[in-house]
Amino acid sequence: MPRPLALRLLEAAPLLLFLAVILLFGTQSAGFLTAANAAQILAQAAPTVIVAVGMTFVLLTAGVDLSVGALMFIGAGVAGHLAIAGYPLPVSIAVMVAIGVAGGGVNALLVSRFGLVPFVATLATLYIGRGLGRWITETRAMNLPESFLVIGASEPLGLPLPVWAAAAVAVAGQCVLSTTPFGRYLYALGADPEGARKAGLPTRRLIAAVYVISGACAGLGGLLALARLGAVSPRFGEFYEFDAITASVLGGTSLYGGRGRVLPDTVVGALLIKTIFSGLVSVQADPYLYPLITATIIFLAVAVDSARSRLAARLTRRVIRVDA
Amino acid sequence: MNAAVAMAGIQKAFGGVPVLRGITLEVAPGSILGLVGENGAGKSTLMNILGGNVQPDAGSISVGGQPFSPRTPADARTAGIAFVHQELTLFGNLTIAENLHLTRFPRRWGLPWIDRRASVRQAADLLARVGLSQRADMLVERLTAGERQLVEIARAIGAQARVLILDEPTTSLGAVERGRLLSLLRELQDAGLAIIFISHELSEVLQICDSVVVLRDGQVAGTGSASTFSVQSLVALMVGREVRQLYPPVRAPGNQEPLLEVRRLGEPSVAHEISLTLHRGEMLGVFGLMGAGRSELARMLFGLDRHTSGDVLLEGRPLSGGPAQRIRRGLAFVTEDRRQDGLCLEAPVADNMTLVHLAALTRTPLRLIDRAALRAEVARMSTDVRLTRAAPHLPAGRLSGGNQQKVILAKWLLRPPRVLILDEPTRGIDVGARGEIYELLHRLADTGTGVLVISSELEELTGICDRILVMRQGEIGGEFPRDRFVREDLLRAALPVRVSG
């Protein structure tokens, strides 16, 4: 049975929307359709892409991780102190990722061991993380030494290092999801947790793993964001959780679990968001419009998601008779 | 020769209530054991113990002569026990091959990646063995219920199972798939598998099993070779008393006043020019094979799915809109999947029962729920549908299938509907509860309600209906008044006709 055109169109909606946005801003602003701007957008999107990859893993299990931005903040605070104290760069990098993993481990414990609802568990770690981060940074902005900016500034093979890092994470993420048993287990778990348990899948370990992965991605994403900004402000990492969720859902990951891909879906979603905001800047849109635009994007993402699943349900209905 | 499975003195109590009181049974390799009993007799608990889902309080199990005490489903699988559950456990968002290999994906050279080509190839072999002609890389959500059942069995075969437990395997199957499944079981039996077959379809049990164990109240009520039993004697053992007539006495059909009229209903690929009339006080059956479009017809009548052509009239006035509007006009619909569509499983019985007509149980001026009236109505309906032992505060999911169905009926009958549509109303329900549901439907029809019963069981329809319509391929293939109820004729009308071109 070939997939009907309407369904394929809806499934391609993120990509079509992406093209439309590029066309729209391209015709409105001369500087928009340039290689430099494209590289700029990619570099801006890199941290979001990485965090969103981790988020996709969590969303596949019908969970959610609201703590990613806060974990980025703690990691940045600690790494900032280390960098200022003169520790070499690799130490800061390792510490940031380790903090992400540790924070993810706390989420994993709360959700898989104590059975807390992911929304509530990660909301708690979000607040704890923000509080800890403020304590570590003493609610002051920290400016990092030059050595830290190397990550953001170096451009192997013509693209900024963060872009390569994001691409590597996305490719690795998709490989894990589509070619390893672990990845396929996540889809099974997201579709039917009780069935997954009955099938003998290690459901608790799987759930724990996605939060650890999400935490690690937050650590890595935080590192790249920090390398771009060169400073830790008290609002560092804020709203990354929403960007990541929006990117995943906009790309086609279902909030109900069991459906979604990192490549191309989540990556397209993340690039779409960043392109829109970059375009708004390039046409010098009123900054007060941004929240409205964000709201529209989220609304669109969810609307497309539900339209897609409704249509899929209708179209995969059994054919009872072959009409002449 | 060692028994494939031997269970001895198995006991289990839940919260102090004994469910199994010393069960002993054996099944030999290459034989099929039928396990029958009313709902709540302990069949599921017993098999859950064998499948590692539940631990027994006392007793011993051996598999192939070795002592066996599974603590998890994985232990049971390792020992070669495969369990095909009543509710299918496949993952719709994975492919057939992925479902077949879920916990043991083939890999190559010790790499962490799945060897997808090998997986698809092995899956195709298994599908060929069970006679399913679908591609192994097809998503399971695009298969029919019958096809999924075959995939489940393919999975058991692929897991090198020595013991295959099938819990109500044929309830979701049409006559043709059912036949195919039974012949597949024979093949597996010849290949040396020990099969435990749990079913309420007693004639099927007698037809396919070598021996039968009858459970009643957690004890073995009877056991022996299948040839020593008849359906009648099995039923007698199950209920522990001489069965009264399962089907209520033939009733005088209602008057011929049309109640629900369907005129040339059509929807591309689903329904073609369906016309029918349900009369006041009539019990009208709709028979058909799986996928004949019966459930789809019911959904259209209830406003759940749309139809592109034709009209539906209730008492001469057109029926339109969604379920809410149609319920207000007096329609009620008991769906085929009571766990999925019919009940809020976590919610208490009382909440489920009053869900549809909650607005009628409110007090002016603020329209707050009148708790006293609600309790009284729940008590009245519980008596009315003979819902024994089920406390109103218990979550509906904890009830047996028969009692769940009674809760659903009570929900609709709280305010008697003009038209009641039922889709497979007794699927997976024990004999005792069935009889009570049939009686209830007859009483309802006697008050003038038109009852439309969809069923795959001919016996059920011929037992309770005044008239039967047969559907095939989305259209009405025949109409049979009570004096022409001949099983062979009805079945023949249901068989698909070749579409030319």
C-alpha cells in the first residue's frame, strides 16, 4: 500500500516549512541568503541541536526533560571557575559533560527508580539546578579567558567546530536509534511500556539511560554555548529545554512516545527555529514580536503533529472492499 | 518420557484471597492441553506463574524434567516457554522483523549494530512457516488483528519455544483465520511442541486438544482425554452445576414498527449501499467474517466515522452529528474492545457506570453532582445487570471481563436507549456472564429498545436474535429471519465473493 500524498506532505511539513522560511527571508533581506549567514545560523543552532538530540531520546519514551537548561548552567558555572583558575581546557570540557551526566543520573533515579512523573521530576531538578548554578556563580556574570573561545572560533574544513560537533552527535544519535537494539527498544518502550516490560525489555534501565543521555547532551551543548558566548550570565541556558522540545516536536517527534527521529527530523526542527530567529533579526523585526512568533511555532509544531497522527490513523484504516 | 511441563500443588493467594488452591497438571511434548474454566477460575494466574509474571505461594514446576521456578518473564523464555497473551503484545511502530527479534536481534562480528539483512531474512522464513504473506519489514500497525496473531506465534516459534501458551488466541479472528491458526497448531504439535490452549470456545477446545483440564474456583474440577468430554459436560464441570440453557427462550419478535432506518450508506473502500431497518423491540444480528465491515458500520451509525453517501433515520428523523448528538437521540454503542474504548480502567466502577448520563445525576441550581442519587443509581444498575461482588469504588480494570462488560452495559442502560448497538458483546466472557448478558438484552428488547448485535459467533446470533443480516466485503450479503437460521447458509452468505477485474 503506497503512502498517500496527503500523509507524505504532512510528514514533509517541517522540511517544506524550512524551505518556505528560507525563501521568505531570502527575498526580504539581501544578507540572508549568504554562505556566511548560513554558517552563522549553523553555529548558533549547534548547542540547540545537541540538546535536542538528547531530548528526542527522552521524548521517544514518552518522557520529557525540563532540566537540560539548568544542567547547562551548573556545568558552565563550574567550568567557568575552573577556566578562570587556570585549569586546561580539556578539564573544563570533561567536567561539563560529567555534570550533565550526573544531573541526568539524578533524573534517571527519580523517574525510573522512584517512579516520579518525568515532568515533575525534571521540573524539580530544573529549580534545584538553577539554584545551584546561581550559588556557584554567585549570581554574577563570569567572563571566561580567551583560551575558552578557541572551541567556538576554530573552523576545521571551513565550518565552525561546534557545527561539526553537532553533526557528529546527530549522526551518532540516529545510528543508535535506528541500528542498535537499544534504539529499537526505546521505540517499543515508548509505544507500549507495559508490553515492553512483558516482552522482557529492561524498561527501567532504558528509561534511566535516556535521561543520562539527555544530561550528557546538555553538558556538551552547554559547552558549545559557553564557547560561543564566552561568558556565564545568571540566565545562561534558560529556555533551552523549550527550544529542544520544540525542535524535536517540530521535526516530527511525538510527545506521546514511540515516534520520531534525530535525522533529519530533530535537526531540521532545530535549524528551522534558529533560521526563523536569524531571519527576524535580519529583517529587523520588532523584538516584542519574538514571543508571539515562538508561540506560533510551538502551536504549529503541535498542530502538525496531531494532524499527522490523525491522518495516519485514518489512512491506515483497513480497506474492506475494493471499489471499482 | 518427561512431561514438557509439570505443575504440582500450585497455590497462590492475592491479598489473602486464594486464587489457586493446589493445581496439578501435565502436558507432554507433541500434545495440546486445553485449559478451560470460567473467568476468575484461575487460568490466567496459573499461566502467569508458568510465564514468570507471578510467583506461586506453594507448589513446584518442572520443565522437561528439570525443576523450574521462573522469577521473571525472561526466565520463562530462557526455559523455552512462549506466551501468546490475550491482548496482543506487538509494537505497532516497529516492523514485523523487529518485533520477531526484539530481545535477540541478530548481529554480525560482535558489533553492536543489528544485522538488518539477516533479521529480515530470518523473519521471512518464520512468516512463511505460519503462512503469513507480508513483507518482514512492514510496520506491524498496518496489519490486521488476525495477521498480528500469526506474527505473535511466529515469534514464539522463532524463540525456539518448547512450550507454547495461547490465551484466547481465536477471539479476535474470523472463521478463515481461525481455521488457519488451528491447522498451524497441529503442525507445531507434530513438530514436538507442547501447547497449552486456553479458550472459551469449548467446541474448538474439543476439536483441537488431546487432553483437557477444567478449572473451577482455583481447583481442578475435571481432567482427562478430550474425547471423553462434550461441550455440555465441560460446561457442567466449569460451572459446577447442571447448566441451565445458555440462550434465553425464543422471544416473540417486536412489532414491525421501524425504529432505525439505514438507507444506501456508502463510504469508499469501506461500505457499499448498506440498507437495513431495525424495528422497535427487535434483536437484529449482524454476522460476518473478520474485516467484513461490521464494526465500521457500527462506528458510522454511532457517528464515530463519516460516510460519504446515504442516510440514517431514527424514528423517521435524520440522524446526524457526532456521538454526543446521537446519544442524546437515544443511541448507545458497546464497542468491541472494552479495555481500550469501553472503560476508564483506572477509574472506579461507579464513575464508569455514570459517565454517559452524569448530567442527569446533578442537582439544580449549580448542577453539582448529586452524590446520593449517584450512589442509588449505581446500586440500582448493579442489581439490574447482576454485577455481583464488584464494589463501586474498585477500579474497573480489576474486574473480570464479564463484569467489565456488565459495567459498560450498566453505563448505557442507566437511561434506557432507543437503539443499542453491541459489537462482539461476549468476546472473552465466561459462560455464566454470557447467559446473564443475553437475558439482559432480551429484557431490554422487550421494553421496545432496538438491539443490533454484531458477532463472529453464529451460535450466539442464532441463539438470541430475531433476524440476522450477513455482511461481506462492506455490503449486506444476505438476510435471514429466525425460521431460516441454518448455520451453513449463514456462513456461505458471509464468504467473500470474487470481485471481477
